Amino acid sequence: MNVILVQIDSLCRHFLPPYGNDWVKAPNLSDFASRGVVFDHHYTGSLPCMPARREIWSGTEEFWWRGWGPLEPWDLPIAHLAGIDGIHSQLVTDHYHFFEWGAHSYHHDFEGYRFIRGHEHDNWMTEPIREAPDWAKKMMQIRPADAPIYLRNVQHFSKEEDFFSPRTFTAAAEWLDANAELDRFYLHVDSFDVHEPFHVPEPYRSMYTGADYRKFNPWPLYGRIDAGPSALSPEEVEWVRAQFAGKLTMVDKWLGRLFEVMDRRKLWDRTAVIITTDHGHYLGDHSWMGKPSAPCYHTLCHIPLLVWHPDGLKGGTRVPAITQTVDLYATVLDLLGVSAPQSSNIHSRSFAPVIMGKQAEHRDFACYGYFGQQAAISDGRWTFIRSHSPEAAPLFQHTLDMQVLNRSWGCRTARGRLLGNPAMEASRTVPGIELPVWKVPVRGGGTKLFEDQLFDNQEYPDQSLNQADIHEEQVQRLAERIRKHMLEVGAPEEQFARLSL
């Protein structure tokens, strides 16, 4: 069996027609959903971008031990295990975080990889900006430090084909066409779109709005939309949402190029295809923009998962099984016919039996969050978000990678001084790993931004009413379940204190 895993970064579930959206055009995703399986209770795990990717690559629920970073030396990525089994692998991506300081190594085990340069902060082009085009002038005013990086990269774009998702999916389709006759392959397509900047060409820019684009900034700041430097008017929020929808429609069109090769090369009968994302994106929802340190509402954490398997459930079957990002690791290996490693530091469970219709349930709950901050749990009906208390205990990174350690102390430009930091100590805090890892305090450790949140998703599916004070028994039940889960995975002791568990 071949496997194609397609990640579309920051893909909001509620913008997709298969999940009830009635105004965004995404015909290829809609057709794909109608032919396969739609998961109704798929959730994130470790947030945001690179923590989610380490979960997929390694099957580790990492946010208890560390934050943003590369693979650890002990990780056994999908591509590595596939290669041992004689399976060809390819990564196609414009996700520049794979190749920047602090998040290297994700591409190493693939037999081949293709990197499409230039998105967001990718330090690619150095040619000076001669004059900011009319669509970018507002962006340059609001983001004078980082907008020039993006504008240098895209200033010569003249047609739709120049943009990132068209180039990414074209490259993936070309690889698939050239390698369609391989006995077994694993193709991982990681599209940075629909991630910001929400810069799209026509017709997408005007597809969902008639407003004058020259008045708006396609790269809004993260934070509250009702206060501070990130504040936006209702008109601005609506325009940003229209650009997000336009970018999604563009992604959908070029995803179709991959499906065209599948049709022409008759690959549907021997290829499983998984389409998902790493997280959603606040677009004015709950008065937030971006992925800031806001509560882990469903907008960000209840994410889409669409699957095709030639021998699995079909016809747009909707399944209620609770799954999450970390489960992709074991599932992809299962579909490839490769045994997943058994270790206490691997938390992934294959949901292939759900795809095949052999079981209806998968997990009792999903647990997810940000390193050193909040932890959330959803059991379908209820979602509980546990706030953290930074004053209760110091925060530590548990890792062997020096880049993760340097990020803990802000030593990006003076990396050597960390080696002499007396606060570092060797410890055995990662279950299943025989060698000691570095335990290093994180400078700062965060601040408490909100109180505990409890939502009855049946009564208030938009999570508009915090019912923590009304249903104290549910708060106690779900808090205890988080605590038990932390014990089961062997979370570091300071996390229990910081979450008051």
C-alpha cells in the first residue's frame, strides 16, 4: 500500500464544506471527503507548528517535555522506518521552518525532498525592494521588521503559478507522476498555505469580498482584536477572513493537480490518502487573531481529518472516533505495513481499524496544549482547558538538542554561554530513553492569562459560554483525567505543579 499524507497548515475546520461551511468554495476537498471517510472528532496535540510535526514524525506527545524544536536523537521517524522496509519516501514542502535554525532534521530520513523557497520569514531573496506594491503598503507600515523579508521574496510574482501552494502541489504532482510505478512509496506533502501572510492573487483576493484591498493588511498581528497593537475593526476582520477563504480556494484548486495524477495513473486502488492540518487559526474568533497564548478553543484545536483507503469505509462516511495528531505516526506506518516501535516515549495509536470499519472507537479523550502553558482535554461532549500557574514551579526543557536548550535561554546569538550554565543538569526525565537528557530552566516561564474554561460542546458548540462555575463536577472529572494521563505518559513533575494537579 502507498500512502500520501497531505498537511495544509492552519486549515480551519469551520471553513471547509465537508464540515458544514456553505460559502467557501473547495470542490476538490469536498469531492475527496465524499469518496472517503470524514473524522468528526479529530484534535491537535502539541502546539503549534513544529511541535505538531514532531508528533507526526516521531509519535511523541512532546508538549510535556519541550517546545518548538528539531527531532531528538532517539526519534524513529516514519521515513526512516519506511526506508528500512524498502519503501521509497519523498517530502515536498514550502514549510521553511523545517530548514531554519531551531527546527532542523525533519527532512533527513526521506529518500528525497523538494523545498519550495520564500514563504513568510524564509531568508531567501536579498534583492532590494524598489517600491512596495499597493497591496503591501499597509503591511509594510504595520510590520516594518518582517514584512520586507516576505516582500523581497514575492516582489516578482506575476501570476498565480508563482505563488507557494501552486508551486508546492505542482512539485508533488510531478514527483507522483514520475514515481507512480514504484512498488511502495510514502509521499508527504506539507503546504505552508493557508498560513499567513494572507496574500493571494486575483481572482481569489476578490472572490469573497468587494472591499478595496489597498485599505487592508494581509498579515495581521497576533493577539486580541479588541485591544492593543493587534486591534482590528470589524471591516478589517471580515476582509482578513475573506483572504483566508480565498487562499483556501487556491490551495484546493492546486491540490486537484495531485488528484489528477492519481486519476491518470490509476493510483486510487493502491494508495491511501490522508488530508489534515497541524492546527486551526483564529480569525476574529473569540476576539483573537492568529495563534497567540489564548485558550485552546476548538477554533484552534478541533481540526479536520479526511481519509481515503481503497479497502476502507467510503461514500463520505462520518466517524465519531476521537483521534489526534500524534496518531498519524502509527497510522501511516500501519498503512505502509511497517510495525510501529513499542516504547513508553511513543504515544501514537493507529486509527487504521477505524478507517477499515473494524472498530468505531479509538480514544476516550484527546489531550492537547502548549509547552509550559495550558493543557486541554476533550471527550466529545465536554472540553476543559486547564490554565497554568507559572508561580507554582519553574519550567524546564527536557532534551538532548542544543538548539532547544538555546531557545530556552534566548541564546540564539550567543549560543556558547549556555554550555557553562550551572542551572543545567542531566536527568532521566524522558520515559523510555536510557541515556540522561539535559534539564534546563526556561527563562521567564510565562504568565497566567486566563482562568479555567469548561465548555458543553453540545449545548454551546461555538464555545461561547464558560461553564466552569456551573458544572464543578465536570471540572473535577476532567482535571483528574488530565492528571492520570500525565502519569500515564510520565510527564515531568513540574508540569503537575504548574497545572495545579
